[in-house]
Amino acid sequence: MRKRTIHQYAVCVITNGRGVVTINEVVYMAKEGDFFVLVPGMIVEGKSHFADPIQYTIIFFSCIQLSKHHKEWSVKRPHFICSGKLQAASDDRVVKAAADSLIGPHYDSHAPNKIKQKYDLHNLLMLLMAGDRVHGNELEAAVGMEAALAYMNENYMKDTRIDQLARMAGYSTNHFIRTFKDQMNMTPIEYVQKQRMRKAKQLLFSSEKMKDVAQQVGYKDEHYFSRVFKKAEGTAPTLYMKDKSRRIAALYYGVDDYLLTLGLKPVAALSYVERVSRTYAVPTLNAFNHGVVRLDSVKLNYDKLIQTRPDLILTSDRLEQDEVLKHIAPTAVLKHSNNYGMMLSYIAGILGREQQAVIWLDKYTERKEALQKKIKERWGKQTAYYLRVSPTFYRIYGTMNQTGSLLYEDVGLMLPSGFPAEEWAIDFQLQDLTLFNPDHIFLMTDPTEESRKRLKLLLSSEEWASLDAVRNHQVYDASDLLFKTLGPTGRMWAMNHIADQLRLQHGDIVQAKRGE
């Protein structure tokens, strides 16, 4: 079974043969009579023993959990008290009898009695949960080879003797090595090394020193670690991330832009079409974007991500951490910063693209200074804010975010007087709109019907009509500016877009720069 994401709940019964099943990187031995409970979001793959191939039956089902509080019903995803391989089920005759009612030779999938089918499934689940709850399915319940595997997964960074692992499995040392290689297609030492290299790849995309990376994955000598890494991966750890062929998935807005700015194309990235009502392409990135798999940012398609075969996943600490990602590939979490120059230099240093970063930063600085000069010459000091209309709120963004960094640091505009400088954003009601009266408004509307209704209320209100920016026709379509400014090339485009909307054409700005 190739690596795949489970999208439904399932009970899997091994009916014949033997092999190995891996669930979220935890390896289980599988043999006739074993039960597995799978829940949505699990990453599962399996291998059969070549001489005794596995046969299995799997029951897929959907379910919800209902709860009532003060006469109000709520629906949520159910929590199963145990999942994965259920140690207690394989030798339980009652459980086998319950399973036979669903998957036995007398089961009729076309039978009209759906209520009985649901009852039989409910009964089987209750028996599986109750039996495994008594015996437990954590490390203490693991027996045989699984006990050794569980220990290796949790303690790969420690020095562990083969005879110690053999005792955990209940085998002699020679028998343990032969059995392990027969079932896993690698030696115990190779398995531990595989776990260490996986973690090392993640740590290499950080500010950790090589000595610290080596120690964290179990090597006291960084030079020995480098030799082992090079033998396993074909390149030294200091050069691993600098390889342009490295397959990187960028799973946060702007991370793909940083890579593309440095001349590196990710294999997968988030699409934010679902987040904005109108998007503008960045011409300089069009060629790079060709061939990049775009993933729905609302509901991530794990199987589509798996198919891109990433070596590394880059995400941000701004995104709720998704535990599933680390089971697909080593996952590095970037600490978010609105300081695009620092971020670009940091990523460039790890990926060996320092020259590309310097060229971009010089170009951006020149463009930024020219735009600031032109605004000052035409208007002097000007106030502005970025306003977002969502299904549930009206929001004005302050200085402590990516749009604030663009508008107030790079373009040189200012927040209206009275806006709390320490707030990254504030939500307001229509009657509060006149508290802040800017010269310019950059307006964004989320792509939902509720947002469009709220926009109509805003545009038809007396408060809106009284604003200086509205009366002077200085309200601009901000569209996807909120997301574009998270990456350097998108930020460059956004600054040019603002210049166009302010009617400061590129030729005017170039002349202003030459006139210094």
C-alpha cells in the first residue's frame, strides 16, 4: 500500500499473511487476526512479506459526535480513546465473532437492514475500544518486535546496543537481526540511522550549529556525523540545503515567494485564491510558478502533497502546527517576521543564495526611496490605512503586520491620528468608522457572500461617505495585498501597484530618483 492519507474512519482486519504497516511513522507488525482502527488525517502505508502476502478487509464508515448543553446541540469530530493497532483484539473470540457479523462469509453488503449493520459496527467498535482500553496500546503494551521498534522510534538519538533491542523483542541477537531485516528490509542500525537523518534534515534548516545538530540526532562527533550523512544522502550536511534540486514544499503564504525570489522553485505551495475575491499575478514570478503544485489553503490535500515527494516542508509559526505534515517529510517551522530583509538573508544563507538576496535588496531599497521621495514632493505627509471586510468584522490594520510594514515603513505613509500604535489591527462597527479619517484607504473584501453584503452596508453608510479618502476619490482596490506582502517579490509588486493607484507612474518615480 503506497503512502496515503486516510480521509474516513476505518476498521481494518488482517485476514491472511504478514507484513508491516506504518501509521504516522510508527511501524507495526501485521499478521492474521490483527485489528487496526484508522481515523481521518492518518498517513498510512504498508508492505507485505514477499513469501506470505497480506490480505485484509477494511470497513470504512463516517461518524459524528453529538453533545447537548443547555438544550443546545453541537456537532464535533469524535475522539477515539485508542487507534492504530489494537493489541488486545487479535486473540479475543468475542471480538472475532463481532467482526464476522460484518465481514464474515455470511455478510451481505446489499442487505436492506442498515440498522443492523450500524448496530454490528457499533458493537464491534465498543468491543475494540473496551478491550484495548484494558490492555492499553501504548509502549508498555507492545510486545515482540514492536516493543523494539517503539523504543527505536522514541530513542533514536541514544546509543542503544543491538542485544538490548533483541531482549526487548524476546529474541536472540542473531535471530533479532535476521527477523528485523526480513520484515523491515533493512538492518536495525540502518533503521536508527534513517530516523536520525530525517531529524537532521529538519535541523539543518535552522540556525543550529553543526555540532549541535549532530548531538541532537545522536552523534557526539560532528565530523563523524558529516561522514554518515554524506554516505546516506550523497552530499555533506553543509551542502545539503544548497542543492538546487532539493524538493521543498512551501506551506505558508509568502514562503514560496522567498524561494522563488532566490531562484528556487518549490514543488508545492499554498494557493490563496480561496482567500481573496480578486488576485493579481506577479509577472516576474509567472515563469517560476509553472509546474508548482498549488494546494487548497482552506482544506489541505495531503495526498496531493505526498505525490510531490518533498524532501523538506517549510511552514511558519503563524500557522497552527499540523502534526500530519511531519509524517510526510521533515518539517521546518520558520519564525515569522515582518522584516523581509532579515528573512530573505536568513533563508538565502541556508540555501546558499546570498548573492541573489543582495541583488534583490539593493533593487528594492532604490525603488522604495524613489517612491517615498515622489509622495513627499506631491503631497507632503499623507495618512492611510488598510481596511478588510470579512463575513464577521470590519478590520483596520496597524503598523505591526505585513501591510503596515509596507505602507508605513516602505511607502512612507502614516496612520491617521488617534489610531493606537501598539495594536496590530482593530475591529470596529460602522458608527466608529469616523474616529480615524485617512487621506487614502486600501480596501479588501473576503470572497464570500456575507462579506459582499457587509461591503454594501459599508459603502452605503453615512459614515463612509463622510471620510476624506472617499470624498476625494482616494479609495483603492487592495485585493490580495495582504498576502502578496508576505513575500519579497510580491512586496515589490505591491509597492509598484500602490504607486500606480496613487497615480505615481514608474517614469515619474525614476525621474525623481535621477533628480536627487
